[in-house]
Amino acid sequence: MRTNTIVFCLVLGFILLLSGCKKKKLVYVVEGVVTNQSFNQPFASLTLKVEIKKAVNAFYSTTTTVTTNSKGYYRFELENDLIEKIRISAEPDLYFPIEQIIPYGNLSTETNVYNLNGYAKSWARLIFNNINPNSSDHLSYIKKDGKVNCPECCTSAAQDFYGATNDTVICINNGNTLYSYNYNLVGTPTYGFVSIYTAAFDTSEVILNY
């Protein structure tokens, strides 16, 4: 009887030892503030999608969503489950997509702070009118200020018009920010700078007569 009791105690002690040695998974805390830069205010009530890419997977999978409060603040926690990257994203209507990718190597056991920015969409309608055209006229212009590196963005390379011109170019831009370009009438002393602030959610027009 005593032997059975000793064996039972040893087995129980071994089980408790194993349980005590089992490591807890690390929990990462991510927080930050999302700012609506077009209106210089917090981006409130914005739903952020939180996705993770595991080292063993080729694609991201949705883990959770989190909504910003009235001050644009968000917070979430994730267990370290073979995380390779975390992606935080949102696609609010009439805004450019918001995205933040956090590599595993950038994560700390302390609170990880990632502040995000959102911009409303706006458009610049660039109108070019050659009011006294000659076949030899050559107008060249190049964007100076304006949104870049987006699928809808107008190029930052020089653009050219020849001869009689009555053309319109529409360029997307961050809302309530500057859009501008430099121009010159090649081979003449005519050159200049044109700019306009593009109103959020709207199309703003700028006309160049030359």
C-alpha cells in the first residue's frame, strides 16, 4: 500500500513538473494612433484588419479586426505562433488604402507602437490650351508636388505636347494637399510654375493657357 502511495506521488510530481516546465507562448502587444492627415484629425471608428503570415505559409490569413476609438487609438494582442509578418490594413471609402507591415524581427516583448496615416482621395484636372498654336510648338511639363507611387498616380516623368493643344489630364492626389508642376515652352523664354490645392473628395481644376 505504501509502495503504491509512493509511486502515485512520484507520478503526480512528474506530471506537475512537466506542467511547470511548459513554456508559455509570447504575447505581442501592438498599439498606435491612426491620423486622418487630410483633415488633421484622428481617424475615428476605422476598422483595421489584422493579418499574420506564418513562416510555413505563403499567404496572410485574417486573425482579427480592431476599431479605432474617438481619438484614433487602436490596440491588439497576438500570440507568437510562428509569426513571420503582421499586416495591419484598412480601405475606407474615398480614401487611399492604409497599410503597415511589421516583420517578426521588429517585434518586441514591450508594447509595439505603430502610428498610421490616412489620406482622402482628390483629383487635379490639368487643362492645357495652346491659344495661338504653331505646328512647331513644344510644351513640356513635369510634376513637382503630388502623390506618387500609387497605381492611379500620374507619372513624375516629363510630359510633352506638340502643336495645337487642347488637352486635359486628370491626376489623383492626397486630399487637401498641393499639386503642382513646372512647365516650359521649349525653345522660347516661356516657362513657369502652376499649383493648386486639391480639395478632399473633389476635383480641382487648373488651366494653363500658353
